[in-house]
Amino acid sequence: MTTRRYNVKGMHCASCSAIVTKKLSKVEGIREVNVNLATEKATLEFDGNALTSEALNDVVNKYGYFLEAEQHPVTLRAAVTDSTKMREQKEGELHDQLRKVQFALPVALVVFVLMMWDIGSMFLHALPHLPISMELLNILFMLISTGMVFRTGAPFLHGIVMFVRSGAASMDTLIGIGTVTAYLYSAAITLIPPIKEFLHAPDSTYFDVTIVVIGFVLLGKYLEARSKMKTGEAIEKLIGLQAKSALVQREGKEIEIPVEQVRTGDLVIVKPGEKLPVDGTITTGHSSIDESMVTGEPIPVDKTVGDKVIGGTINKQGSFIFTASNIGPDSVLARIIRMVEEAQGSKAPIQQIADKVAGIFVPVVLALALLTLLIWLTVGSSYLGFSAALSYGIMGLVGILVIACPCALGLATPTAIIVGIGKGAEYGILIRNAESLEKLSSVDTVVFDKTGTITTGNPEVTDIISLDKENNPTSLLQLAATIESRSEHPLAKAIVEAANKQGLTLDDITDFKALEGVGVSALIFNRSVSVRKPMENEKKGAELQQLQQEGKTVVMIEENGRCRGLIALSDTVKEEAQEAVAELHRKGIKVIMLTGDNLMAANYMAKQVGIDEVIAEVLPHQKAQKIKALQAQGKRVVMAGDGINDAPALAQADVGIAMATGTDVAMESAGITLLKGDINKVAQAITLARTTMRVIRQNLFWAFIYNIIGIPLAAGALFPIWGIFLNPVFSGIAMAGSSVSVVSNSLRLKRKKL
């Protein structure tokens, strides 16, 4: 089995990825095709040897697409270079789209207002007619629409050409046929009066329809392209976590080399404050390492000889030497990157629906329009004569294509999404794209990371227990803080901060010693005092056991060899966590905690906030697997987290929700970001998603109902019975009416309280 990845050029919508997938799947020798629209990449699995790029392009070039084999980067640094080049190219394409939108959208809005004014003045006597002659306005609209169709709307023309050449229809094809038909009909009766007279055509033209449709569709395409730009940022930032160089021992000398040159078995030297270049095992020394970028846990982990260390983590204290083991693609960081890439390849159900609609709607509408013309020319000629039948047939053809012009369909989702996203921003809920909202509306399970999501993410002093009558909790805290003030350990800083909050005065100390992997000691007024962690072989009292069962980190305060008391530290639960979980329960949603912390600590936290289920002691590369397992059970899963270690799970989940107080990588991997890290907003985001999707469904219903009712009327279905024929001008009114109803319905979201 051979697997290859390709960059795909020319994809603009979900239909494009569906076409590429369908055509490549039929090629002999290709076993599986996965086309990722977000990254514009295709992953192909071959039964035998991979086909050449030329052979593959022979298949897809005729449909307007181009495949370019992706060169697998030898190192993560090389991947950064490739990613940067790709981003610069995408930014250039996005800038070109923005320029089109900046021209087309204001024009479309003005024309839309004028169009509504003109239509309104026909029925409302209180509304004056436009203060400009229709002849002059028609010429102006014709000039504008000419530029819109043949320059700004060039991609839609290309969609028509591809449809004619290959029979493959995309959303561009749909937009192109509607706008070009309206434009050509209008131009013909405007520029060639004999045609108008011959057809007995009305004065109405559809230049305004062409302008409005192209303007709004271009806006939607730009917003989609901008959201796609974000898909690669998480990968880039993950890659950027790797150290650039490493200090290694070779042939008895210490030399600094690029991280790409580190070999398995190298002895790597790490100094305080440095980032570990690769994975390995400590052979000499002790240290406290900040592994929060991998585990998400804020408390640094004490490491000694024999312990494993992970590339990208930060050495907080002391120097040590470790033997390099997993490097390059086998490292923990590289595995996380691969998982994020794979999870981002999933498709939203709404994309698949759009593919099917685009593939059916275009040929059906075209067939109906042509059938209408044929019936009028054959059956109609027998009763009305050829000239009259031709006139009605042409009007029927144009009327069907105009009324079926997907203006309302194009507005149905973007307007609701734009209003919904704006509403979310008011509540501090930042939503990346429509896909996230669509999926969020149907979730039934919310998975929370513990640290930084359910908890604050910072260790704090929670308990001070005196074990003798000579010391009270205040004096014990003062004693411990006095010694810890000389230490750089994060737990020491938490103890000193607790003393500062109480306004305690710290004494002078002498003979300070840092006991690596154990604690600190010093002399205070000639008393030997130490603050250290309990040893495994020590007898544990009831107080110590109780604190440890609650998942807290405990240090002992000793004076002259006698234990005077205990200080417990722990990550504390956010004030809003309990109410947030309760609100999710009221919505019928199951709540799960997924954490790398130990089971005892996780259960203690979960009990405090009412969480239904706990999955603990999970390594970073296992988190995404746990999410997959839940999805395999048929659950629709939201993952809420804030750490780099959460990135694969956030990407794998149906919807990832990141805390803005967390890492940039977590936020880039998620579809939704909550400002200030307020998890109460998870329930609010779900309410917003459900409401927005309900509005979108209503919009789509109205958009389709206009077509279902309007197309038969435009075809002349009522003419044989009552002599009623829907003039194309009323087709335009119906099309505009569908747009107004869709926009008005979307604006109702502004009044929704979350």
C-alpha cells in the first residue's frame, strides 16, 4: 500500500472537492481518496505503485483542477518553510478576492436598495418613484452588470465552461447560468430593439438581479476563503515549538548543533530555562520540567535519572543530561502535529448536502427551462401561432432561470451566519465558520479538559494544617514562605504569593540549600527548617492521606527534624464551573472530563462540579483517540480545552471549543473560542448554534418554496386554465421577495437572548 499527498489547485467550493474525489476514485489502482477542502490537499492510497502526477492530472485537468505532488519535509524546520510559502500564496489569492468584494458588495447593496424601491413604488402609492428615469437607470445597470459578469464574475463563467465541457456542475456553474441568462436576455432586448419587438418582450430587464447575486455570492466566497486560511496556523505553531539547536556531547566535547542533526543515542545537555530539543531519557542530574505544553498541567514535574523527557518542554531548574531517543517524525510533538492534520480532514455533513444539491439542481432547472421552451414551441404553436408561442416560450425560459437564480439560496446561510457570529461576539463567543455552528447545533456530549478549563490553571495554596500546638496555620505559612522565597520552583512561588496576600513578613535566612527533587532547607534564627515533599517510604498520617486522596500536592514543613505541619496546593475549580455543567445538563447534554491528571485528583474535581464521567491519566496522543471512541459510539462530541496537548482532541471532535486564556495552538485548532475562558459560554454557544441553524433551515425552506411555486408559474402552468402567465418581471419580484424574507428572518437573531 502506497500513500501520497497532493496539493490541489482550482478548488473553490464543496462541489469542487466532491468532483475531484469522484473522478479520482474511478482511476484504476487508487484504493481510497480523501480530498480536504480546508487545506486544499488530496491524500491518495494506491494498491501498488503510485501513479505519476501527469497521469492523475490527465484525469482532473479537464475539470479545471491541477494536482501537485507534495514533497515530504525531511525535518520540522523544512515543514515551516513549505508552510510559509503556501500561506503567502493563499494570502495573495485572498487579497485578490477582497478587492473584488470591496468593489462588488457596495455596488450590489446600492442596486438592491434601488431595486426594492422601484418594486415598492409599484404597489405603495405613498412611496415616490425613483428620481431617475428608468431608461437612464437601465443603461447604468447594464454597464455595471457587464463588468460584474465578465470581470468580477469570471469564475462563474468558468463554471459554465467546465459544465459544458465535462458535465460536472459546481456552485459556480449554478451562479453562472442564472446570472448570465438574466444578463444576456436583458442585453438582447435593450441593445437590439427588433428582438424585443419580435418577441413582444416586456420592458423589464434583469441587470439588477445579476449585480446583486454576484455581489452577495462573492462576499460568501471571500468569508469562506478567509476561514480556510486559519486551518494551517495550528500546524505552523505546533512546528514552531521545536527548539532550533541542541547542545550535545560528542567525542568528549560539547558542541552546539541544529536540532535536525541530533541522532538517536546522542547525549544532550540542557541548562535552566532552555527548551528540550528532542525526546529522551535522563542519564545525569535532576530537574523540574514544565510539561504544560504537552500535558496541560500547570505544576512542573520533578525529573531524575531514568525519567523520560519530551522535546519542546521547558527546563525550569538545574542542568541535566539525557540520551536522545525519539527524534524527527517519531517524537511526541511530531505525532501531535500528524493527529491535528488528520482530524482537520473531516468534512461537515452540510458540505455533502451542498454537493448533492448542486449536482441535481442545475441540470433539473436547465431541463425544466428547455422543456418549457419546447412545449411552448410545439403544443403552444398549435393554439397561439409560432410567434406568440415563441414569445411565451422565451419568457418562460428566462422566467424559470431568473426565479431559480439562487440569490435566496446564496443568502440563506451567509446572512444567518453573519448575524449569528455577530451575536456571538457580543457575548464573547468567537465562531470561526458555519461548519462549526452546524455541528455544534446537534451535539449531545461535551468533553472538558480539566486544567485551565474546569480549573483556573494555576496552583494555589488550599490547605494549611498544623500538626502541633506551637504553630498555627499563619505561622506555618510564614515559615514556609520565608524559605521558599529563595527558590525558583513554581510551587514555591505559590506559597510565597499566599503569604504576600496575607501581608506576612518574611524573616532572614542563612545557609539556604536546594535539595534537588526533594525540597529546600535553611537556618532561621539558628533553627534548621526544611520544606519538602513526603517520601514514599515515610509513614503517612491521616491528614496527609486525605489531602493526597483529593489529588492535591502536599509539602511538609520540618523544624529541627520534626514535622510541624502540611501545606497543600492544588489547581482550583473556576467559580462558574458548577453552573456551566448544570446548564448543559438542562439542555440534555452529557458532560465528561478528559485529563492527563491522575484519577484521584480528577474524580475530586468532577465531584465538585457535577460532571457525569471522568477519563483520566490520558497522554496527549491518546486524547484524540478517546474522542474518536466516543464518536464511534454515535455521540456528537464537543471538546473544550486550552492547552497545546488538547490540540489533536480539539481538531478531532465534531466541534472544538478553546479558552482564550489558553494557548494560541488550542485556539487555532478549535472552531470556537471563548473570551476570558468563561465555560458558561459553552452552553450559550450551543444555544446560539441551535437557534442559528433553525433560522438557516427556515431560510432554505423559503428559498426553495419560492422555486417550487414560482417555477411552474414562470413556465406558464396556469395559462391553459386561467390565461395567467407569470411575466419575468414578477419572477424578479419573487426572487427579490425570497431574498428579503431570508434577510429579515436572519435579522431576528439580533433580538435573541442567549
